Amino acid sequence: MFPNIVRGKIPYKRSCINEYKFIRYTKNEWFLFMNNKFILFIYFILFHILSQAQNVTIKGTAKTYDNQEIGVWVRNDYISNTEKQLTFSAIDSAGNFVLEFNSKEIQYVTLKIEKSIASMNIEPNSAYDVIIMPPDSTTYQNPNLEHDVKISIKLKSKTEINALTMDYDKRFDNFLAVEYRSFVSRNPQPKIDSFKLAMHTFYSSVKNNYFDAYLTYTIAALEEKTKISEKKLFAGYLDRKPILYNHPEYINFFNAFYKQKLQKIALSKHGSEIIFQINDRGSFSGAVMALKTEEFMQNDTIRELVLIKGLYESYYDGTFKRGSITAMLQQIITESKIAEHQRIAQNMLNSFSKLKTGASAAFFELPDKKGLTHSLDELRSKKYVYVMFFDAACTMCLQQMKVLPSLKKEYGTRIEFVSISLDKTNTDFKDFCLKNPKYDWFLLYDNSGILLKNNYEIRSLPSYFLIDPEGKFVQAPAESPDGDIDRVLYDITKPKKKRHDIGDKKNH
């Protein structure tokens, strides 16, 4: 096989990558001519559009993942970090697969097989041969969390983007290993400056903008962790530089440089104005103006992007009102003159609204152990539905399931309890049912591939959701069986007190 190159300098998902090498016309004639011109015009437009997105093929083997599904995923953007799937395919019984999709630029993509993920760069109009390794058997892998696996790529040229980044990563890692003491005991900046100069000199013949930014901003991210001043970092890497929205290394540095910037401003002595513009006015334009005098935010585009980033961060940490944040993101979608900012704001809103109280729960129709199917519409027709996602290998899932019988006994007349198995095979699911005959609520098997997991954004197990008879989320995610769900179910099912209006007689 090939030597392993560990890539791990950035906080988003990485893996290990290895090398594997024009007349006069009658009226009718004029009409026909113009129609033909129109058709030709449409043809050229379509050709231009399609030519921008060129075909990419990834062929490979993944022998320990036979008969499973493999998908290609990319980030919608690197601010919201939401993902989208480009394509998927089945791995055959011999472990072979073919993935085909279009791309108009170099992208960092992730190949996902259940919880195993492997990442690589792809270029337009390119074909790749890869081998996806099995999970590392020497270390514990939580079966409910995504984990990186190694990938080997057959490189065809030294100037192919994976070859370039692999070679540079090796030099970067060697530099860190040799100069480690400089980082822990004294000022490492002279060493970083020397390394930076050496790398730009060594790769000076490479004419690849993506790689140039890769090199530049991995070093920038390293400098950001040292004692170098913010003014020097801003001047060297952000001021009067293009914003590389789709480059992970650039946005990684951008995110680190402006981390919690909006929140810090809000908590400062002069933070009352930005709080007023966001919480009280809910004004996008007002907030942009309030930030105009802030250091490193004089550039209109950067200032707007930092605001968007800060709103997203604050949605979860409570610095600003959630209602104000969503209102401002809606304004950005309609008022911003920057298409990328509109797209990022929309991605953020999509991530907020998919799973929240009052949102519609995704439909499902799944089989039970006897093969009989049950749909969400059927289950919620007269009751609330408490859904639990599990698999038989999840210890915490099994512990929580032991609490469900008592909850069903107490609330079963008003609440439908549903446990959905994410086991790899239907056989595993049926074995679980046989071993637990006393579990008399709905036990269903997810045979939708990754669709249901994506719809419910299952990132870990167990996961819970409470859905009302209208098909809306009451809680998403919901409390666990041994947590506060008992109180929630009691509030839903307890008898409602009789209202006594004025003039009513009370029974004594």
C-alpha cells in the first residue's frame, strides 16, 4: 500500500489520504429563421451552463462495506457548515462502487458510508480511483458517531490537487515536529516566516489558485494561534483580499479570526447599540451601520459576513433573541446585495426551521418485525407520537428502552410510542425483537437508506422526537425516557380542568 499522510490541521472533518499514481426572407421564412435563431440561442445558453459544471467520476473499492450505500457530500457553505448530498450509489457485493456528479470548481468532498467518512479534493472533469479502508480496529469507534477512515487515491500527476496538498501536508507536519519547542517555549514567528518563504518558493511554479490559498491559509491558521498581533494577521490575510467563500482553509482562518466577534462587541462598554439594533429593532441595515466603526470591520462585505456569522453563533448561545435573529436573516436574504450572503443566510434559516417546535415532522412509512408497514399519518391519527431512534448495538439506547414500558403503561392511551431501528440489516432488527418480546409498542425498521436519518438530522443515538396529532413537532429533539419527558407527557395527557364562566354554578 502507500504511506499514510495524516491531515488534521483544521477542525472540520478530515481523513487520511494516501497516493495510489446572416438574406432577404418572406414572412414565413423570416419566422422560421427567427425560431431557429431562438433555438440556437437557447442551445448556446444551455451549453454554457453545462460546460461550467463538468463531470467527476470516483471509482473505488470498499471491501468491508459491501452492500451498503455510499454518498458524496459537500458543505453548503463553511459558515453554517450545513451539508448537501451530491450523489450516492450502492457498493456491490465485491466492494466496488462508482460515483458520478458535476462540479464547476475544485471542492473538498466527503464520502460517507454509514458512520464512516473519508475526505478528498476533486477537480472538474476528473476521474479518480480510490480505496476506502476499514475502520481502525485498534481503537474504539463509537458506533453512533461519525468517524474518519483512511482513503488511498491513485494519483496521476504531481500537479493534481490531492498530490499537491499531500506533499505540502507532509512538509507542514515535519515543520511542526521539528519546531515544536519554538511554539511552546519562545516566539515562533521567525520560524513560521522562514517556513512560509520556503514553501512559497518551493511551490512557485505551481499555478493553482486553490492550492495557493491552501498553503497561505493553513499557515495563517497556525499564526492565529501564536502571539502575532491581530493587526498583522488582518493586514496579511484579510485586508483587501478576496473572500474565498468556498475554500475551507480560508473560511477556517476567517472563522477563527472573527470567533465570537459579535458577541464580544455586544458585551463591551459600547455594545448597547448593536443589542438595540438586533434585539429591539431587528434591523439588518441598522446592525451593519452599528458595526461600521469596529476594528477590522471597515470593509462592507467583511462587516456583513461577520454579522451573519455572529447571528448564527448567537442563535445557540442566547446572546440575542432568536426571533430577532431569524427576522434579520430573512432581511439579509431580501436586502443584501451579495449573493453568497443571501445563500448563507438561507442555509442558516433552513437549519433552524427543519427541526423545531411547530415545524412539520418528516413523513415515514416503515415495516415492523412482521413486515407490516405503519406510517406517521396512521400513528398520529388520534394520538401524540413519541419517537425514539435506536440500534441494537447502542448501550445507551438499550438502557433508555427499559424505561419505556412504565411510560407506556402511564400514558399509552394518549401517546403512541414508536421505536425506529437503525440497525444495518433487517435481520439484526428482527433478532432484537425476538430477544425483547415484552416490548409491546411499535418497533419499526428504517429501510429508507439515509433519507429518514437526514430528514430527522440523526447525528447520534439514541434520539427522540415528540409529534402532535397534526404532525407538528412538540419537542425536537425531545427529552429522554429517563429525563423530563414524563413531565411533558403528563402536561399533555392530564385531565383539563372544567372552566367556570361568570354565572356558572359550581358543584359543591
